[in-house]
Amino acid sequence: DAKTTQPTSMDCAEGRAANLPCNHSTISGNEYVYWYRQIHSQGPQYIIHGLKNNETNEMASLIITEDRKSSTLILPHATLRDTAVYYCIVRVPNSNSGYALNFGKGTSLLVTP
Amino acid sequence: NAGVTQTPKFQVLKTGQSMTLQCAQDMNHNSMYWYRQDPGMGLRLIYYSASEGTTDKGEVPNGYNVSRLNKREFSLRLESAAPSQTSVYFCASSGRRLEKLFFGSGTQLSVL
């Protein structure tokens, strides 16, 4: 799986858009980008995934650069409940290389009133 | 709509005691997983079960055993608990897309 790099922490004002970056410069052509978040003391929650096109669902938008070396998760109107650790994971779908998802350390997002 | 249910939520053990963490999912998923999460270490895969009747070691299997009892249930057993096994344990499951995991709410285990 390609290595990912995320900032350790970020702040965002409530109601504003939260833009969380992820670098994955060694991503290969068949690897997808997955995002999860973990609210304090809860299990991680799947947010969104994509290959090369931008994706949007009810939780967030995922913007992947044309060269696929980086991506941004966008929470369009952050609320206090979005305070969490956000994980960017790159992986070939349904790979049987150990089945472990590498969650890494993620970005700790603090949404402030 | 329960999803993934883990029991118990909290447990304190003495060194050498044994216990079993229970996990059940109601989403008809084939694959199930046990992760542990330690401060500063992120989540690490202990064991997984790709389908009913199969189990395989993950990154940190030592000191644990698992049983895939049926399609719904996947249990994790500590035969002789050690302080190094103090952690938060998460069970997860996934369907056709393996990378879309659904996690339980976790078990906080302390071994004294």
C-alpha cells in the first residue's frame, strides 16, 4: 500500500468548510483513496473513497488531483460533532495482502464554536 | 439497525486470567476483523476471518485466539492476560468491498 502523509492537527471554525489534505505521491494506478474518521473513544467510521474522479456523498466530498498524488477531504459545513481524527488510507481494493488497513496517525481535526 | 455489536464495553482482568470478547454483526458480511488500538500506535490488526470457517493472523496475533462461530459471530480470546494487552479492542466487518469496514463501539480492557 502506498504511504500517506497527513498533517498532525488542524482547526476549523464551526459552519466553515474543513479541508483535510493527504499526500500519497507513490500511489499506483489501481490504488484507491479511502477516508475514515474516529470520534473520541468510538470505532472508526467509513466516510468516502475514490479512484480518480471527485466523489461526493452525504458526509463529505473527496477531491483527488489529476496526477493522483494528493487528495483533499472536504466537510462543507463543519459542526462540533465533526471533531475527530481523520485517516487517509491508500489501498488496492479487495487486496488479499494481509487484509490490514493501515490507519496511521491521521489528522486530528478540532472544530471550534 | 445494530450493525456490529461488541461485548463487554469495559473489562478489568488480573494478569493470567482469561476472557473472551464477543462480536456479532447483522449485515450478512463475509469478513470480520479484530483490531487493537493503543495510544500513539494507531489501530493494528490482530486476526481476521475472510469468510465463515476461516481465520488468519494479522499483524499482532501473539497471545490471542479467535473463533468464527458462524457467519454472524467472531470472538477473540485471551487465554492468559498480560498487562501488555491493556488496550481498546475493536471488532469490524466488511462485505463485498473489503476496505469499507464497519466497526463496533469497542471494548476497553485493562490488565492489572
